[in-house]
Amino acid sequence: MTERRQEDRAPETGPPDGLVEVLARWERSGGHWTVLTTTEAWIEIGLFTCDGAEQMGQVSGARTSVLSSFLADRLSSTD
């Protein structure tokens, strides 16, 4: 297995693929996400079933410029 260089890694901390990829993949599979808590530097997001009734997981990480662009002031995937 090849070790990735630091500069090749996703800018987010938390999930290995980065929060944007996790959220995009969750949406593509039919799930919904909702911002649970946020500060200027950190964000926690709940991952919900396709009907939004049950939280299946949670991810958190730094509020990077990439993540901020993806969110575009949305608080959920249904906004």
C-alpha cells in the first residue's frame, strides 16, 4: 500500500475521504444529512435515513473552505 503525502490528503479532518465526499456519497445513496452543531472552526453533521426518521451516524470535522463551499449556507441536504 502506498502512503499518501501530506499535501495529497483531504483538507478535512475526521473521515478519511473528507466530509464533502462522505456527504455527497450519502446524498447519492438517498440519505439525508443535517448540521447538528457548528462553530466557526468545527461542524458536526448527522446522517439520516432516506425518510429522515432515524439518525444512522454522525461525522464531524474542521470547517474548511471546501466544506463551506459545499454547504453553501445549507443546514441540511433538503435545503
